[in-house]
Amino acid sequence: MMRSILVGILVLMAAGIGWLTFDWYRGHYGGQPFGAPFALTDQNGKPITEAAFRGQPSAVFFGFTHCPEVCPTTLAEMAGWLDKLGDEGKDIKAYFVSVDPERDTPDVMKSYVSNFSDRIIGITGEPDKVRAMAKSFGIYFKRVDTGDGEYNMDHTASVLMLNRKGDFFGTIAYEENPETALAKLKRLAKDG
């Protein structure tokens, strides 16, 4: 009985955090251009700007290739969602933006992202430009030294959904219920 109550409380807390995240983004960006203009580099070494997020719905995730759990899990889930959507989600573009551009060169991004899906495009660039872009999208990230000369990155773990205008459409939380995530992406494909 006590365990059921604790599980119920945890589920409610997770739902509340998801709603607060969505509500924050909606309050800050709802109906307005999302993020600031940026000039970065895609995984093929070509320039990429905010124009890539216009003209079709987009799913954007910020992370890094040395990430031990959150990033590979989210990218694997994203690849699975896109596969399940099939033709229904053919217009959704998916992006993985590095918050660790010092290690994540275009070649590293291409190699890493190709392990998950050819529909996900890696984005990196100069550290100050990546920092400015992430900040304009409301993304938190911070370098955390591990004490052995290496480091990890703490970062926002939600997937951002953008409509065809590049405006904020919603989020998918880390390890969100797969059916809920798929329903959100179907709505993005249809209404976004």
C-alpha cells in the first residue's frame, strides 16, 4: 500500500515538472519567435542557421556525445518515435545540438548521430555561439569536472518541439511515456 502511494506521488511529481516546464516555455515563447538567430555548423561541416527550424515541424534535443545515459537514451527513443510515425511524421526534422562543442566536432557528431538514425542531424559550432543559441532556447547546461581530468555536462533533458514557423510547440520529457511522446509528435506533425 505504502509503495503504491509513493509510486503515485512520484508519477504526479513527474507530471507536475513536465507541466511546469511546458508552462514556462509557453509563457516565455508562446506565439512568438523561439530562440535567437544563430550561425552554427551541421554534422557535414555545412553552415546551419535558425532557418533550418522553419518550414516544417522540428524536434530539437540538446546534449553531448560523451553523455553516459540521457543523450543516448533520448536519441534512441527519438529514432524509434520517428520510425513508428512512418509517413505520418515524414515532415518532422530532428536535430541534436551539442552543448560540448570542444569535443563534439562535426565529424564526431556525424559518427555519433549515425548510430541512431539518418533522420537526426547533429549541430555544433564555436563554444560562444553554441552557448548563446542554447540560452536563447531556454536550455540549461554546465560543465562538471569529474576529478580525473575529464568532465561531463549537466543539461536540460527535454526534447523541444517547434512548429513550422519555428515557434515553441511543446516538450517531450526525458523518458516520457512512449505513447504520450508519440501522441505529441503526431499532433506536431498534424498541427505544427
